[in-house]
Amino acid sequence: MTEVHDTAREVTVALADLPLSCPRPSSPLWARHPRVFLDVLKNGEALCPYCGTKYRYSGEKPKGHH
């Protein structure tokens, strides 16, 4: 029997997490993939093309440039 591991998950992020990249620094070594930056401000959420993790932005959007 083949064992299937569903690694997709949902993560809520805030202003302090920007700029957002996946995998997160706290991700375990086995869950690492090439780092990709995601724009959660455009639609309020973003999906990682590697692992399928869905990131949702919560809170006030930033004002001006950082």
C-alpha cells in the first residue's frame, strides 16, 4: 500500500512577515525547497508553487515604501 503525505497547509501571515518567502525559516529541513517570494498583498492570499502551502494575509496593509 502506498502512503500519501499531504504537506499542503494554510498559514496566516501579517505585516511583520513581509517580504514573504516559502519555505519559512521555521520549516523543518525535510520540507525545504528552493525559496520563492510570494505576493500576498495583491489578492490577500498566495499559493506556493512548490509545496502548495496557502498563505493568507491578515491585518492592515502597509502604507508607503519599506
